[in-house]
Amino acid sequence: MRGLTRPGRRTAAVAAVAALGISGGTLLAVGLADGEQPAAATGSAPVAAATTAPPPEEAPPTLPPEGVTLPTPSSDVHVTVDGLEMDLPVLPLTPRGGAINPPTLTAAYWIQPYGEPVGSAEQADNTLYLAAHSTGTGEYGFDPLMESDGGGSTLAAGDEIEVSTPDGTVSYTVERTERYAKGELPGATEVWEASPGRLVLITCFQRGGGRASTENLVVFAEA
């Protein structure tokens, strides 16, 4: 994978994001520039732009043997889509060694230090990014966001996504879904805009039939 360089922006954040499709799962890697921290911002200023070096690759979790149930982490924060019967605990995840790799298949993770789950939309100070693995089996992570035959996303404009916390629940309305070829996500400035009250879900798009993932699925929603 090749690192990309983009012009400086008026926010302090400089980061690269690349989703790497791995058979049987998704590896979501986020590279952060040394010493830089994404700042809360308003308007269309991006919270991320590409660094000059790609993040390191890490192996994703492997699928369990048939008949074995993976444990689900406990969290008082959840992301749910009632129409898809999706309910995942949400945990914080901070890049280590310049990369984010969700440690389980059974949870979603909010990418720190961007926006955090809040009790009401008015409390948001940045875009909330939730990342999770997908496997194409329909059983884990963000699998419910994709049709089983790889035809497209199961979400459409107007659908509701809820993120609940002990302080309240924020309902986000899906605006659109997009698929990005591998390697395009770091330079997709529309993904990395700092926009309080916006929710972005990121995973690999699974094409069905055991075929390798070649794209990222990104869901854009607004509170």
C-alpha cells in the first residue's frame, strides 16, 4: 500500500486511513502523524488527510470453528439498527503503532481521538467514526450492513441508526452509503470532514461467495 501526501489544512489533524480487505474479515488501519492530534472543528474542515507513510498491517481476528460462539464485550454504549436486528457494543479504540485493528469481531469501535458517543446531538464536537470488522458470513460486526449476495448495502437514505450511552440516545438518519476502492479512503476528504452531529460507519465491503473484499463501505448519517 502506498502512502499519499495532501496539502495542509486549517485543522491540526493530519491522519491517514486505509481499510485492508483480508479473507474472512476486515482490517481497518488508521495512521496518525507523529505528534498530531485531531482537533474538534466545525464546518467542512477535514479531520484527516493522508500521511507520507502507510500504517503497519496487522492480522485480523480469525473466524471461530463451527459451533463455537465468540464472546461479546460488555459496554454501556451500543450502536443499533432495529430494521437489521443489529446491536453491537461500542468501545473506544486508540491507534497503537500508527494502526487501528479492532480486536474482536463482535463489537464496533469509536476511533479516538475523534468524536465520542454523546447523550445528545448538541454535545457533539466532531464527527463520530465507528469501525468494525465484517466477514461476509452475516454473523459478525457490520455484516448486517451488506446484502448476503454482495449486491449492495442494506441501508438506504432515511434509515435510522441509534447510538446509545448512559446519558441518552442519539438517532442518526442515513444520508447515503458509498463504496470506495481499496486505497481511495485516505484521500476521500468528504469522509474526513469534522462535522459535529455526523456519524460515519466504516468497514470492508464483502462481495459474497467468499470473494476477496476490494472496496470499503462507508455509511454517512446525520443526527
